[in-house]
Amino acid sequence: MSLTLGNSDCYKNKNKIGTKAAQVLGELLKENQILQFLDLADTSLSYEGLNHIVHGLRHSPNIVSVN
């Protein structure tokens, strides 16, 4: 199963993922048992938001690819 959060249309604005949304995503990733592919391309993440997601990914052994 995959999850794409980015925007593939280069003429539209980038998807912005706020710190709180990134924190929630990070927490969900810790409980992940299905998701294997996570696409964050063309998203606008803050350093703090990225840290939340990376922390969640560390506890999500099912993820095989992150873009």
C-alpha cells in the first residue's frame, strides 16, 4: 500500500504539511502495519516537521520506500 502526499502537477502550489500534521503522521507511522511506500515529493516540510516523520519512520519496519 502507498501514500502520496505531494502534488504531481508542477503548475500548482506545493502541498504544505504543517508541523502538527507532520507530528500526527509521525505518530501514525509508529503504528503502521500496512503502508510500504510513502511519497513526500513536492511537499513543503519544516525541519521540525521532517524530524517528526523521520522519528515515526524509525519505528515503521514495513516502509520499504520513501520519496
